[in-house]
Amino acid sequence: MPINYYIFLSLALFCIGIVGVLTRRNAIIIFMCIELMLNAVNLLLVAFSKMHHNAALLAGDATTIAGTDGQLFVFFIMVVAAAEVSVGLAIIVMMYRNIHSVDVNFLNRLKH
Amino acid sequence: MNALILSAILGVILMFSGILFKQKAAIRNIAITGMVLLLAVNVMEMCGIVFFNVNTHGMIVFDRFALLFTTIAFASTLLYLLLSARDMEKVGVNYAEYFTLIFFILCGITLTASFKSLLILFLGIEIISIPLYILTGSDKRNLKSNEASLKYFLLGAFSTGLMLMGIALIYGAMGTFDTTSINIFTEGKPSLLLVTGMLLLLFSMSFKVSAAPFHFWTPDVYDGAPTVFTSFMATIVKAAVFIGFIRLFDEAFGLLRPEWKLFVALIVVATLFIGNITAVFQQSVKRMLAYSSIAQAGFMMMAVYAMNTDAKEGLLLYAVAYSFATIGIFAVLIKMKDYTFDGFNGFAKHQPLLAATTTIFLLSLAGIPLTAGFLSKFYMLKAAMVAGNNLWLVIFAVLMAAVSVYYYFRVIQAMYFKEGDAQPIEVSRSFKLTLVVLAVLIIVFGIYPDLILSHLYF
Amino acid sequence: MQNVLQIVYLIPLLPLIGFLINGLGRKHLSKSMISAVGCGSILISFALSIWVFLQVKGGNVHTAHYFDFISVGKLKIPFEFKIDQLSSLFLLIITGIGFLIHLYSTSYMKEEKSEHFGRYFSYLNLFIFSMLLLVMGGNFVVMFIGWEGVGLCSYLLIGFWFKKHEYNKAASKAFIMNRIGDLAFLIAIFWLIAKLSTVSFDEVFTAANIAKLSSLDITVITILLFVGATGKSAQIPLYTWLPDAMAGPTPVSALIHAATMVTAGIYMIARSNILYSLSVIHAMGGEQDIRNMGGLSKKLKITFITFLIGCIAIAGIPPFSGFFSKDAILLSAFIKNPVLYGVALFAALLTAFYMFRLLFITFSGKFRGTHDQEHHLHESPPAMTIPLIVLAILAIIGGFVGIPEVFMHGGDKLGEFLSPVITEQEHHVSHATEYMLMGLSTGLVIAMIIFAWFKFRNYQRSEATGFGKVLENKWYVDEIYDAAIVKPIKKAGTFFSQVFDNKVIDGMVNGVGRLMQYSSRQLRLVQSGQVGNYVLLMVISMVLIFVIQFFLRK
Amino acid sequence: MISLLLILLPLLTGLAAFFIKDEKLVRTWAVLTSFATLTIAILSLCCMNDTKSLNYHCEWLPSLGASFSLKMDGVAQLLCLLNTIAYPLVFIAGWDKTYKNAKNFFALMLLAQAGIMGVFLAADALLFYFFWELALIPMYFLCSQWGGEKRVAVTFKFFIYTFIGSLLMLISILYLYGQTPDHSFSIESFYNLKLTSKQQSIPFWLMFVAFAVKMPIFPVHTWQPDTYEQAPTSTTMILSGVMVKMGVFGLIRWLFPILSTASFVWGDVITLIAIIGMIYASLIALRQDDLKRLVAYSSIAHIGLLCAGMFTQNASGMQGVMIQMFSHGINIIGLWIVVDWIERKTGTRKMSELGGLAQKAPALTIFFVIIALANIALPLTNAFVGEFLIFNGLLGSFTLYNVWYTVLAGVCIILGAAYTLRMIRKVAYGEVNELTANVSDISINGKLALGIIVVLILAAGIYPQPILDLTSGSTDSLVDKFDILRKALLK
Amino acid sequence: MGITQILFWFLSIVAIFSALMVISSKNPVHSVLWLILTFFSISGHYILLNAQFLAIVNIIVYAGAIMVLFLFVIMLMNLNKETEPQKHKWLRIAGAVAGGCLLLVLVAALKDTDIKHQQALVNTGGIGLIKNLGKELFTTYVVPFEISSILFLSAMVGAVVIGKKE
């Protein structure tokens, strides 16, 4: 597949994630949108990884492992995302325990 | 490598020490001893004694710059622990865990200072960030702490997303995560993917160092977090991210400088402006310090802008000057009950020594000569000036430095020249001694910075 | 072999020592001691002056160089005294009259407390010292030192009774008016330096140097010097301090102003006469001692006669000395320009009118002074009358020293003596014209005296009308100055200090601070606390930066 | 070596003073050390041409190209002398005053002396900047701690004002540093710079602003009257007597030799500003009722003349400035001593509430009158020599407007006489009132200080040549430089 | 248009549609479900790109573990209402416009990159296989791998610190 398609697809997902962060008030949904952004990145990385692999193959290197690093990076992103989710949800739950809401608009004690 | 492994081990040790020891003093002593040890092994590595020989496949390189910075960071952390470790008790019950997280953060700091691969940078930043989210929210019953933690987390994760997108685009353009390989492009014009990725990295790194317009989390988070942790994250962590920042933009995007120069300059200007101007009207010293940290970031950002030898040296010096001074001020601030400026009224009368040292810290932050703060700012200005045709930037920076005097001196004025019922605070003798040492160090480095910088070269 | 005249420094030094002794010891010395020191020092100076005069007469002219006062680059200003015919003559006048004044003062001031008595004599000594510096100075700068010193002393003397605010004001006014003249003098000196790099009389007045000066230079310098002289001699337009000074407390100080300071102006012009090439100077010099007298005699009953003589002399009735000097001036003015002559004549008439008005007011009317002043009016002791008589005699005969050729061949002794110093202009006027002018002026003067007689014979403090009122108020010049200069200056000062400095300049400075505070207040509102807003702002900035990078930058 | 001593002595004794608890002891300590410093300064006059024993050089920050080098030329010597004379005078005059926290007061005063000394001696741009700020910091604390009612705000304004100025100077220094081929801050490297007129303009103004604020000249003067009014008088003496000379000194040591073309090009503009400032300040002084403010504004007028004198860029003008710096320092300290005494004894500084001091305090009045007259440059006082030379320089300067400058500046002579005499008249003369009725004459230490000042006034007024000789070397070389430049530019 | 293309377009449309639904659903539970669908479609893309390991991990870790965690938390908080408070209308529009602009700008900028003619290898290529990835991960990337354990440790400690009742 032409790499541009993947780029545009990923960018679209990424920006949808950003729009979600911008338009929602629910902290959990916002967090989910961020996860969406990360997944967009993952997709892009995998696509690039395959693209570089392809390029290496076309260059005549039949045993190339070019592109492995991209997929491994995705793996690390997933690792980090998992860790982040555990911490993030813990924080959100803690917040919910205290104010019984996950509405970020109520996060306004700290300002100016 | 010594420090990286030891800090991880120390983190685990402290994790268990919370179970093994019930006395907080014991935990604290372990932490401080561990910190001394960490510093020692790092210094040893600087002298060429490496305990662990791990093949990192070129992803991590402990060069002198990295080692010197980690030494500085560890030394700062040691001083920080000496001054403020006792105050962590007040935050919550998980005393040992706080130290654990701090050691893990140090691990991340080591990575951020010595990465050669974007993967390591990413991991390093995350290892710094995630414990920080937790530390920010560690005062669980305090709504401000909760709020700060959640804000920090959401915004931090968002910026992580940006960073990853940037890394992905760069990977697309260059097919590698290795920083030096990124810096090689043969054609006249760099790839658009590369430039876009670079800009996204610029945004996310700016976010992490709280440079405008990505600074918004900073005041709220610094304000909301338990003061003892604000001190840590506003100083050592920020400096570390800056080191990562300058490494990244030097090694990976050095050749792209024409593309990012303008934006970094704009960010410098915006950061200086917003940080300084907004700090002027603050009522709480803590929040003022939060804005001041933004302002200081603006100055440090000039190192990224200039990107020359002076800039790197200056950034190291800045890290020392800024960290030491801010740690000192926070250490005093933690002891206060009233964080407003008025809370400092008449402070000098009751605590002359504390007031005097705080004054030195404030003078250093304001960049008054004879303190390390001056020379560090001076290095920044010099670096920017040497970097070329940008007198306007330097003049602007200097004018903003003058503005900064306004709010730093408000504290001095409150301490010395205003009558007030200063809060009776009790400090130990060793606390005072450490503060004095800190103040003396600031002055010594302010007179003779080569004590630090000469270690950069042999 | 050094010239014997090198020791002339003693002449000013003695009054200076007198000043120091009297000034520092005013609380401890007795009055007789003070008068002894005060008069004695001047007397010795006078004796020295006579000796100097004889030396000069014998042909010994000397410039005594002492030390380098200021030496910068090419400019060298030594501290030097120039002793020649002119200065030796003035030395005589100053020390002589100065001595008389001192003598007179011992009696006049005897009722003062010893402290003030000492202060008074120290001032007088300082005054003499300054005058001596003025006339002995070998260059313009030393002369200027004396020049300013005289101004200072007049200030001190006018304000001698410092409890009275009018006196103090009069003193300040005198000093400031003098300063205006001084400034002109100074600028003239600078001009000379700029053109010739020297201020020394010997060097300036060489033909070669004069030739270096363009006519513009000469005009400027002479005008400036003249303005300087004007200030000191209280001429129009800088004369307004003098009447006030006369109104001051001490007749003696008044005398000093009337006489000596005016002399200073004359001397300065005389010294630089090459630049003017005027012949009137020496005549003016002659006039001064008479004026001294006039001033001195004021307010003293017993000395009505001497006062009358003085008045007549000043008014210029022949054969008193004033007549000849006045006519000499008028004559030279006539030679220059008939219009000038008219002005001068008018001035002369006014002087006459003024003097006699004073005379009649003082002696014809009732005593109008306060009680305070009344006790001064008593029979004068010999110390007072003797000087007066000496002066009166001087006034009568003084005129004959400078008697013009038209009356007596070779009568102009003074002119002869001074001829090495003063370049005289040839008279190209027939004796007939001279006589005619003399007659005219004398006639008019007498008419004026008669007018004054009728007007002020029975003078009471009645409202003067018309022209008289204008005269009474000294031509309203004070008022004009007040309205045209003093008030605007004060207004400007008030405006600057209360409005401009505070509101505008400092306002701008504080405005910057306030602007910062204001922008701080506004800018911090951006920190709304809302995560959504933060992200939005971040995204917008990102979009902007991308747009700049990809679409705006070339 | 001597120059190092001159800095170290007040620095170390100042630091030591922080630890002397006893008030009397610390006062004695301060006086003694200030005399010791004076002795060294006088000794330095003996080895006038022995640069080896005067100067000092050691490595400091080789990586930056900055070194700790001190140079004591004639001008520096003169100003160090002024500095060292001023301190004993100030201490003697304030001998009978009590300060809370006396140790801090005297320590800070001595530290300020060290800072000022460093400014006069530094032969390295970075070092110069260091000392420049160092002199300011103790002043900030002195004024804020021991000053008048509005001291905090006023001092802060003063601080920010000068701080901005000095930061701009720092930029200028950095710019010049960037232009040096060997990347060095040493004064020689700066002197050897060959910059085009275009390159010089910006650093020139940046640096000039710093000096202008410090002096201060119109229109950046507004910190000054307030600060002089609010600061403790001892500090005001140092501020006005010595510290303002830092600005003028900066012109001669740093601005003119390095940025001579720009100094030449902008000379006219600055002279005009300075002269406008003189008239402006004189007019304001004429309407002041507060003694301190009057003296403050008169000081602005005098400093304006100094600035104009520097920019005549000829021997007479610059030499005049040299001697006038010294004179102004001495005279204004004298005036402050008098004003301080009046304020302490009557509790007011308002001239409208004073009067009759001549009867109650004749000695004070005599000193007052002499110093005031020196302030308006009466001949045979020190200021006359300076003003004479400056005015002469102004008229002889190579500008089209020299006559106008001279005449306009001359107006200030008259205005100066007007406000000074007004001051004397209102304070000393007239009848006593209830405020002044019980005033005693000045105490013995005051007499001593004022006596020394009067002696200095007369000595320098009668025989100024030694001072002129002291500084002629520095000014002559500058004048030569300007002459060459002028010829080159006019071609 | 081969099967690969059809699959690509299908998965892309599903991904984008479900992503849009994530941000527009009023009910948080629906959002979660839509997000899971997005992840599945992305996994589909991975399979298409022959990145089998990642496809599996994505489904297990993301769709399986993480999203269930989300769902769990939402259920716990009883947030499954349709009446979630909405942001101010203008703010939502501003957010959408800003995000849209970002997309527009990025797309416009990146549509002409120098790699636009390159192809991502679909269906074939062995690098995405577990064997190859595992080999790399435990040789070259072993250090980062170990380092990520620190991350987990800190996350664990964090969860304890934050979650433990005092």
C-alpha cells in the first residue's frame, strides 16, 4: 500500500484523538482519546517499519531485518501505555473518590 | 551505567525497606546513604571506574556531559534529601515509596541525560513522568494535590502522544531511532516528515520543560503538588529534561537548526514573557516560584537556541545554580505555614540565618553577580550572542530578567523590611548547616564556575 | 635677580590674613583688636601700594608669576599678578579708600556685638582682598577670581544683618545679578581661550594676537566683557540690584557697592581697552572716588555739606571732579555717535536728579526712618568725619587730575600716567564743540537740580504721579524683570517639579511598572485552570507554528 | 598589588564586621579600616608610575576569556582617593548616630566601598560588571533597611532602574566580547577593537544608558531624588558622592576608548540632552522646599554638566570633569552632612519651616555657606576649577553648537546661584522659629568632618594642578584618539 | 482493486468511523466499546501489514486488558448515563476546528513528502513475526526492555501509593 495512505490514516486518527481531548469533559474519555492517539502512532510506526523493510528488500538485501526496530518501538509504546493506564486510572479513581466526579471542568481550584 | 543500575536497585531496596523498617528515620537514612553511594559511583564512573559493562548497542552513551550532569543531579538530590527528606513524612504514610519513586526518577534522569536513541529518550521521559504523576498526587486527601495530579497526568500523556507521533514521523523519514543517524541527510532540503517530527518533538520537549506555550500545566501542578515534591520536580527533573532537550536537538537535529531556530526563539520569548510577567502578580510564594521556574526555563531554553559549547556549559551551570537555589528556597518554604508573601514578613528578625541564605538563593535566581545564578544567565546570554545575529533576543531576555527581580525581591523585602509576626518555625542545626553549605556553594560557583565546568573536559 | 615687585603678593595677602584672624577669632578678640587687625592690614597694604606705585612710576613694570593655577593641554593659566601703571593706580585707590572705609567703620559699627563686629571686618578685609586680586591679576582668570570674590563679599555685606529677610533677598539678588555679568565675563574668557589659547594680559594684548581675532571675535568679546562690567558696575540692564543693595543695612557696604564694585567694572574695561580703544575709561576711573563719597555721606546729618559736595560732584557741576569725568565721557560718546551722546546725557541728567532727590529727601524732610535706625544718627566721631573730609577734598580736587586740555595744557595728568596701558583715541573735535557740549550739559544739569529742588523740597511720603512714579519705582525694571524672567522661571520650575517630573517622566517610569502589573493581572487569567483550554491553546500554537513553517516561510 | 589591597581591605573588613556584635566596637572598626584604606590610597599616589605595584593580574575564568585584572591609572587613582576620603568623612560625620543592627550597617557600607573600588579598578569587562553590581547590592539593603518612610518602594525603584541599565551594559559588553578576535574580556582586547560606526551605535547606546542611569542624567533621573531623600544620609553621601561617579568613570574608561566613533557621532545629541537636563534640574531645584530634594536636583544639574563635559572630548572639558568629579563628591558629602544635622536637630527638612540657624549654629552655618558656595563654583573653591574647565571645553568643543551649549549651560550657573542662595537664605538666615530655637551647633565630629571638607575644597580650589596632573595621562590619550578620529571623519 | 486494498479501505473506514464515535458518543460505555472497535480495526491493519505479534498484543493488551480496565472503572463510577455534562458549544466547536486545522495543515504539509512513492509492504515480510521480533528484543533491545521494568515497578508503586487507603 502507498505509505501516504497510512500517514493520512494515522494523522486522521491522531487528530480525532486530539479533537476528543479538546471537546470532552470526562477525564476517562479524554484519557481514552489519548490512547487513541497512541494507537495512531503505533499504526504509523508499523507502516513505516514495513516501508523501510520493503525499501531494504528492494535494495536487494534479502535477509534484512530493517524495520524491526519500528515494531519493537510499538511494543515499548504499548508497555508504557499499560503502565500509564494503571497509574492514570488510579489517579482518576482517587479524584472520583474525593469529588465524586470525573469532570475535568471541576478541576479549577488551581488557577491564575 | 553505574548510576543507572544502582539507582534502580536502590529504588527496589527502598521499596522493601518500607516493609522491613517501621521507623521513618531508618528509611530516610537508607535513602540518604544510598544517595551518597549513588553519587560516589557516578563520580567513580567519571574517573573511569565502571562496575557494569553492559552492551547497550549504542542506545545509551555515558559521555562526560551526561556524567557531569548526572553528578550534578545526584548532588542536588542529596542536598534536597538532606534538607527536605524529613518533610516528606507530612505528605502521607507511604514514606518509603516516595524515596523509591525518587530513585526511579533518578534512573530516568540518567537515561534522559545519556540517551543515543529516541527509544531511550522516550523511556527516560516516561520513567521520570509516571512517578511524578504519583508524587504530585501523593497528598491524597488534598483536593489540590488530586487536581494537580490529574491535570499533570492528562496533559503529560497528551504530550507523550505528541512526542510519539514525532518519533514515528522521524522514523518514517530516516528509518532509525538513533540520534546521530537522524542527523545525516544528504540532500539540500530536509524531509518534510523529519521536520514535522522534529517540530512535534520540540513541542513535547517544550511541554516537559514547561516552555510557553506548552507551560500551562506548570503553575497548577507545582502549586498543587506537595511542596516537598514540587521542589524536586521543579529543579532536578526540569534540568534533566533540559539536558535531554539539548542533547536531542544537538545530536539529532543539529543540522536542522535553520528550521527550528526561529521557533525556539519564539518559544524563548514567549516563555520569558509569560513566566516573568505572570509571576509579578502572584500572592503565593509557591505559585510565584512556579512561574519563576517557567521564566528560568525561558533562559535555559536559550541554550537550546544557541546550541554551542557555551550553551552546553552554561546549561550545566544553570542546572546547578537554578537547582541549588530553588531547592534551598523550597526547603525554607516547606517549613512555613503561610505561603503568601505576607507570610514572610519579618522573617529576618526571627530567623536571620535562614533569611540570609534565602536571600542568597533569591539573588542567585534573580541573576545578581557573585552568585552562580548570574554566571549561568551570563553564559546563556553569551551563548546566544555568540550564536549570531540576535541582539533583540538578548535584550528581551535581559529586560525580562529585570522584571524577575521584581518578584524575587518581594520576598527579600518581606523578610527584611516589613514588620510582621513571622511564623515561628523550628529547624534543626543540620538543616541550617546544609542551607549554609548550599549558599556557600552558590557563591563559590558564582565566582569560580570552572570548578564545575572543568570536569567537562580533561 | 628677581624683580622686587615679586613680593606684591603681600598686598592681597595681608587683608586675607586679616580676614582669617577676624573671621576665626571673632568671638574671642576684642573690638579694638579686631579694628586694629582690620585696619592695620589694609594700612600696610596701602603703604606697600604706595611703594609699588613709586616703583611703577620709576618704570619698573612686572608680571609676578607664582604657580600654575590650571594647566591643561595647551592651556596654561598661571597664578600671576601684573603690576603696571593701571593696576598700581587702582591699588592705591583700593587700599587707600579701603583704609578709609575701615577706619570709618570702626566707629560706625562700634555698637555691634564683638562677634558681628569681627564678622563685619573680616568681610571688609575679604572684600579688599578680592578687589586686590581683581586689579592685580595678571590674567583674566585671576581677575575673575577677584571679580567673583567681590560679588561674594557684596552678598555677605548686604546680607550682613541676616535676620532681616529683605536684606537677605537684596543680597541674593545682588549676587545673582552679578552672576549674570560674571557669566558673560566667563564666556568672554573662554572665547579668548578658544581663539588664542591664553588668558594672560601680556599675551592677549600683543599685536600679533589681536590680529588673530576676527572682527566678530572682538565684537563678541567686547560685548561680553561689557555685559560683565555692566553687571558689576550696576549699569542698565543689570543695575537693579544696586538700589536694593543701597537700601541694605550698612551704609558702608552700600558705599562699597556704589564705589568699589563699580570700579571693578571700570577696571576690567580699562584693562581690556585695547579691544575697545575707548578713551573714556580713565575718566570713569576718576569719577568713582566721588561716587564713593556720595554713598558714604548718606544719612548723616552733620555731613550734609560733604554730601552736598558729593552730589554736586556726581551731578557734574564744574569745577568738581565729576564735571570733568562726565564731560570726558560725554565727549567721547559724542565723537562716537551723537545718539549715544544723547543717551549718555540723559543718563547724566537722571543721575543728577536722583542724587539731589536723595539729598532733599534726606535732609529737607522729616526723619522717616524707624526708631531702630534713629540711634545711628548722631554726631560723628572723628573716625567718621575725617575720612569724609578727606573724601570731600578728593572730590573737589580729584577732577583737576583729569582736567582736559581745553582748560589747561598738559592738565591731563592721569591720562599721561596711564598712557602705556591705555591706547588713547585722538580727539578730533574742536574746542568750540567741547565747550558747547559742556555748557549744554551743565545747563541741563542745573535745570534738573532746580526741578528736583521744587519737587522734593517738602517731600513727604506722598504718592508720586506720572513720570515721578515711574522713577520712584526705578522704571519698573524690577517689575519687568520679575514678570519677564523671574516669574516664568518660577512657573517653569513649579511645572517641571510638580507636573513634568512627577507625572510625565516619573509617570512613564512608573507606568512601565504599572503596565507590567496590569499585564500580569490580565495574563494570569489565561491560566484558567481548565485542562481543555490549556490543550486548546497548545493545539492552536502548534497549528500556528506548523503554518509558519510550512506555508509562510520560504 | 595596591589595587588588590584597596578592594580586599574593605571587602574583608566588611565581612568581618558582620560578626562584631558590639555597636561601638563595630563603629570604631569601620572608621579604622576606612582610614587604613585611605592610607593605602595615599600610598598609591607615591608610586604613581610604578604600574607593577599598582596593577594586579591573575587568572580567573580562562575558558571565558575573563581574568581578574586590575588597573590603576590616574583617573582610577583619583576616584579611589575620592572613595577612600569619602568613607572616613561619612563615618566621622555619623559617629554620634545609632543604627539598629549597626554591624550590618557598617558591614554593608564597607562592602559597598569594595564594590565601588572594584568598579574603578577593574581592567576586565566582566569583572567590571561584577563590581558594578556588587556596589549596588549593599546599597539596596542599606537604603531599604535604614532609610525613610517610603524607603522600600523607592529603593526598589532605584534598584530596578539601575539594574536594567547595567543589564543593558552587560549586553553591550557581550556584544563587544563577541567581536574581539581572541574572545577575551580584557580591556586591551576591547581597546583594540576596530568596529565600524554602524556596529558601534547599538552597543554605545546600551552602555550609555547604564552610565546615564547611574549618573543620573535627564531623563533617566527620576529614581535619584526619591532615593536620596529616603536613603539613610550616610548612604546618600556615598551614593551621591562616590557612586554616581561610576557612571562618569564608565564613560572615560569603557565607553570612549572602545566606542569612540559612536561617542563622537552621538556627542551632540547627548550633550544637548545633558544640558537640557541641567536646566531642567536647576529649575526644579529652584522650587524645592525639601532640602534633600534640592540637593538631589542640584546634583542632577551638576552631573549633567559632567556628562556634557565628557562629551566635549577635548582636554579642557575632560580634565574639568576629572577634577569636578572629585569636587562634586567632596562638596555634596559636605552638603549632606549639613542637611543631616539640620534634620536631626530640627526634625524637618522643609526650608519653609527653617530659618535663623546662623544665630543658633554659627559654625554649621559657616561650613554650610562655604560648601554651598563651592557647590556653585565660586572661584578658589574646588568646583570652580572643574566648571571653568568644563565650560571652556564646551566652548572649545568641535561642534557647530558650542556657543549655544555654553550659553545654555551657563544659564545653570545663574540658576545654581539662585537656588543655592535661596537655600542658604531660608535655612540659615532670618529669625529663629520654634523648630530652630533650640538647635545646638554642630558637634565636634561634625566639625571635624566639615573642616576636612572645607580644607579639601580650598586646597583643590587654590592649587588644583596635582589633580589635573594625575589624570592628564588618561585624558590626553583619549583626546588624541578623538583628534585622529575627528580628522578621519571630517575628511 | 485487490482484496488487500478492499480490506485496507474497509478497516480504515471502520477505524475512523469508530474513532469519531468514540469522541461523539454521549454514553461513556459506548465510547469504550467504539474504542475497542477502533483497536480491532487497527489490529486488522497490523495483520494486513503482516505484523502478527503486534496485532495479537494489541488485541490482548489494549482491547483486552486496558479497555476492560476502562470499562471497569466507568462501571465502578456508575458513569454509564447518557446525560454526561457537555462542554460549552463554542468550546467544542473551537476544539473541533483546532483539531481539524491541525489535520489539514499536517496533511497539506505531508502530502508531498519525498517518500510518498514508497510502499508499505503488505501481507509479506517476516519482521513482524514473533520469532524475529523476540530475537531482536532480547539481544539488541534487551537494555530498554529491562529498563521498562523500572517503569512497571514505578507504576506498581504508584498504584499502591495512590490506591492504598490510609
